[in-house]
Amino acid sequence: MATNRSRRLRKKLCVDEFQELGFELNLNFKEDLSDAAIDSFLSEFLRDAMTANGLGYVGGDDFGLVCLAKRGSVSEEQRAAVEAWLKGRNELVDFTASPLLDVWYPENPINQA
């Protein structure tokens, strides 16, 4: 594919200055946790950690991708807020949040702008 793209095309493809960042999230729940407790945790997670910070979550109970709820990129501050919220939860054994990555093309490096 050509690398000399118009601004309009770069925006449509979410590349170069229009790159959008997010992060992957792995959640490890306690073994003895009931399905109702997991559902309750996920409801609170979506309300308090995602929606409250302007973020969206795509994935399942234990693995997903966190991105901005609108066009744009997740900031390091938003990522830190999600980590802080998760650290305060006793339903989890542990969790892993990846460094920020390109949500459309994860194999591409992050633009240093």
C-alpha cells in the first residue's frame, strides 16, 4: 500500500497523526468466586472504571481491550486510573495491563509526536 496518503485517508485508516491508542487487560479472578459476584464486579468495572473515565471495554470476563469511548487515544493517566481501581478490588487474584498500543494495528509502533 502506498505510504503517501492524503490527510483524509490517514484519518479514515487511523494512521500517522490519527493513530488511536489503548491497552489490553487480563483479569484473574479468585477461584471460589461465584458467577453472580463476577457479574457484579463487571457491572461496577464498566460503570466506575470505564464509563467514569470516558473509556470503553471490548472483550470478555477475563480479557479485553480498553480504548477511548470516542475517537482518540487513551492517556497514561486514564490507564493509571483503571489500574488503581483494579488494585482496590478483592475479587481479583491479579491483573495485567499492557503498555499503550495502537488499537487498530497492534503490530505498529506508537508514534512519538
